[in-house]
Amino acid sequence: MENNAFSKLRKELLDLANLSQLSSLLEWDQNVNVPSGGHRARADVMAYVAHLRHEKFVAKKFENLLRTAVESAENGKLENDESFIALKTLSDFKKAKKLPTEFVGESARLYGESYQVWVEARAKSDFLLFEPYLTRIVQAKKQEAEYLGYIKSPYDALMDNFEPGLTTEFASKIFDQLKAFMVPFVERIGSSRVKIDRGFLYEKYPIKKQSQFVRVVAEKIGFDFHKGRLDVSTHPFCQSLHSTDVRLTTRFDEKDFINQALLSVIHEVGHGLYDQGLPEEYFGTPLGESISLGIHESQSRLWENQVGRSWSFWVYFYEDLKKSFPSQLEGVSLSKFYRAINFVKPGLIRVDADEATYNLHVILRFEIERDLIEGNIEVAELPDVWSRKIKEYLDLIVPNDARGVLQDIHWSKGLFGYFPTYIVGNLYAAQFFDTARKQIRRIDSKISNGQFSELKEWLKNNIHVHGRRYSSEELLFKATGNKSTPVYFMDYIKAKYSEIYNL
């Protein structure tokens, strides 16, 4: 017989989840449909819903229900899953209680207003337009860190929102290790005598055919369009309302199909498969939620890179691609195409970066965010700081703000602490895929034959279905038998690109 205390808690959690769904829907619509003049009004609605949800979550009524359920758990009156949900929710409650409801609502309003200013500033390549809003956002994130509390760095509190347990000290150590490997390795690639022709990737690819092809790829990989959709936005993203309602977006460029649309769709499909793989019966509880952004990003990066950029993947899809774009790919062999999509060259734009240089883009952002939150630099200095780091890490000159400090959506949304999860995701992805290759018999051959279901199921059974039952580290060890380490990623990059570039 179901425990009454837990039953009441479960109902309240469902109400909170419904408000979260509404927030997600408002955010998705803001990025896809809202007219340029409607963003201020939308920001007000988003702030209202965020305020309402937080107020309901930290209310005395909810706290009393929660503590009664926790008491039942501690007295052995709940089933194992029920106990986990009650105790994990208590942990979430204690953290949320640290943030004043007014602060949560006002922050949501600020981020809602800032988004459209960022869009305009990026279009005009004018950082000064966005600077006042970003200054307010940084102040809000510093205040959030103070409310949440931290031991060493205020940036720890912000990273913990996305990758629980990750600290500035640990991230700095791992990122320095990666930087020490990647910078000279990219230099070696740059010195290689191997010449890769990429001109055919930048022919004119009609957007209608692009849209048709990416949908076919998404479906083949396993994304369920009966429980999801694909739209267009300024910045590709995945927004999950429910495991049965997962929204993907991409962007199209006639002169850059592979990077702008195809690989970004595969990336977002990885996120979408995770969200569609969460247990529907636990919706609204910690067992129906993803563990962390690092684990989430591991799924998108695994499908985009270990699968989507692999030889095996294109053995299956390349002939279909040539049929869709015969004139653009006339005379282009599979080998030539494979090398072209794995071409390594430092660039200015993170989302267009190759596997070998991508982490350097993220390290740059991590260092800037850390220094902003710790008070070592000011917002007004960002264009200059950005330019110096791009020169140091990638030996490039930043020509304007749009291709520099304004290129990412994250800061306009207040997502400080998010960027490090991209690197963490890359490391997890390499480790997960290495294990999957050992456990799934003839996986490369299966991918070459368009058989993706076993990999999808391996990821679902080892990662998705667990919700937040384990920490990231616990899950990684459970799935792979090893603690997290950058070695898998470095070995993967070294082997793949040493072969391509004859190093």
C-alpha cells in the first residue's frame, strides 16, 4: 500500500514539474517563435513562472510534506525508490531555500530581457550594447554564489548547478593537462604535409534538402519524432519538456551544411535521446531527471563525434548524401569526404570547431568566467581578454565582437558555470564509447550497416534510465569500471588524427 506521506509529496512534485514544463516551453518559444518586439513581455512571464515555482518549492507547506516523507524514509516505511526521491528532494530543497524568491524571479526577468539585447548586439557586432546587461548578469551570478555558499571559489557554487561536485581547482588541473596536450598536438597537425581539400563542403546546399536529410539522419539514429520535433533558432539547442515532448533546434546555412546543420542536429539528437530515455513513470522526481550537464553533454558529443564524424557512420550515409547533393559531391570519394569533415584548423567560432581544438575554446571561456566571478577582471575588459586568449591558444586574430566575445548565447541566459561541462562531456563521451566498443560486438560494422539500436540501448540502459540515482562519478564507474580521466579522450584524439595527418 502506497505511503500517504510519499503520495502527497509525489503530487506536489508533479505540480512543480508542470511549472518547470511551462518555463521550458516559454524558453523554447522565446528562441523559436517570439517576435523581436515581444521579448520584454515574454521576460515578464518567464520571471513570473520562475518566481511562482520557487515560491511553491520553498513554501512551508511543501517543506512540511517533504520532511514527513523523509521521516518515513528514515523509519523504513518507504520503498527504496521512494526513499531516494524523498532524500534527494530534501537536498534540492535545502539548496533552493538559500535563494530568495524575489531574487529568482528578478534574475529570470533579467535573463529574459538580456537575450534579445544579445541577439541585437551580435547582429551588429557591438559589445557595448550588451555590456550593461552582462554587467548586471555577472553581479547577479556573484550574488547567487554568495547565497549558495562555497568553500574556496564563488565559481564553485555556479559550476555545481550544472556539474555537481566539480570544483574550480579540479577543473583547472584537468584543463591545464588538456591544454598541455592539445596545443602542441594541434601545432603538429598544422605542420603536417597532408593536404585536405574542403572546398566541396562550401558549395551551395539547398536548405530544403538539408532539412530533409538531417531529419532522416535523426530518425535513423533513433530520435522519436512522435515524442519530439525539430525547429530553427539562432543557436542550436535541445529543450525537454517531458520524455514525450523533446524539442530540438538547429540553424541552416546554404554554404556550410555539415557544420551548421548536420553535425549540430546529430549533437542535439544525442541530448534528445537522453531526454527521451528518462523513465516516464518518474517524471517530476529526481529519478526522472538527468544527472548533470556533463553527462548530458557526453551523450551529444558521443553521437556527434565518436559516431557522426566516424568512418563507419559515413560508410552507411555517404551514398545517400551524394544522392541528395549530386552536383556538390560529384567526384568526391568517401575517403576525401571523411578527411574533409575531420579537418583540423584553429578557428574563431566554438560551435564550428573541430574535435582537436574545441576544448581550447571552452578552456578560454572557463578561465574568463572564473576570473569574472572571482573579481579578477571586469566585464568592460572582455573583448580585449578574449582576443589575447584566442591569440595565445589558437594563434588567431579576432576581427570583431560577433566572431569573438558575443558568439555564444550562454551569458545572456545567465548560464555561468555551464561551459566547463562541454569539456567534461567530451571526456565522459570518450570513456563511455571506449567501453561500449568493447561490450557491443562488432559495433563499427553495425554502424557501417546503419544499425544504431544497440548503441542507443547501451547508452539508455547504462545512463539514461538511472535518472539521478548516481552521481556522475558513480555512474561513470558503474558503466565503465573506471574513474573519470582525460586519458581516454587524449588517446582517442591522438589515434584518430595521427592516422588522418600521418603523424
